[in-house]
Amino acid sequence: MSRRARMSRETKETKVSIKLELDGSGKSKCNIPEDFLRHMVETLAKYSGVDLEIEAKGDIEHHMVEDVAISLGRAYREAIGSKPVKRIASATVPMDEALAQVTVDLIDRPFVHLDVPDMMYEHFLRSFAMELRATVHTVVLRGKDSHHIIEATFKALGLALKDAMSPSSVVMSTKSTVKWRSD
């Protein structure tokens, strides 16, 4: 069974469409007008091992960053589905003078604690984690160059996600599976 998601999100500020294959090879085709955002999305896809196609248009950088993050988080979540996964993973990545660590828990209780030197990418990571419904912690262990710190963080996030999204034969929870019912 393939773990995939296909979705689009449109507001008066942005239009984002995504095709995501979780069990891919890390290849991406990203048509995003913001260069650094495109670079980070491609980095996340590569290191998390997903195949990603994304088309994004928008009015300003802030809206583009936020709406791409929301859409990506939701696509990852939908592609993961309800089958058991490893759930919890960490990765530490060096990039030149920077060293960043990311820990994720795909528990369906979103929480973030971020150590990122750029408000725009802190906002990306927070929006992504909320839609993924994950707990995400990032720590900058060292570094001076903001680009290196952010990129090391995205690489570590990708590696941690790749590990946490790995299929598991058992539900990794003492609660077992949560069942929702509407009355």
C-alpha cells in the first residue's frame, strides 16, 4: 500500500497544490517563487525521503511561507494515515559551524519548542508541526550563520521524520489507538 497525499489549498493570498509520496526517493519538483523557501522545502523532501511535487503562488513572502508549511504539514499527515509508525525519532545534523538537533513525535498532540534564528522559518516550522499534528523540538547546539542553522534544522527535521514515519508492526502507545466518535 502506497502512502500518498494529493491536495490543494487556496486563499485570496496564496494557492498551493501538493503531490506527496512518503515512500519515495527524496526527489522533488518545487515551483515556489521564494528561493530560500524552495531550497528548504526541497531539503525537507530530500532528507525525509519523500517524493514531492509542489506548486505555490502568493502575494507576499510571509503568506507563502505560512501556507506552504500548512499545506505540507497536512499532506505529510494525510500520507502517514492511520497505520502504525515508529512515531518518535531524533536527528542531529552539522552544517559547517552549525549543529542542529530535531526531535519529533507523531502523536496527534501538536506542540512545538523551537530554537531557530529567523522568525519566518520559526513560523514555517510551527505551522508545519501544527498541521502535521506532531510534537517538534529543535535545538541549535552551535552556529553563527543563520542560513547554516536553518538548513541544518531542516535536514535534521527530514531525517527525524523519515525515521518516525517508518511503518511499525505495533502501535507505539500505552493508550493503543485513539477512537473518535461523534454523537
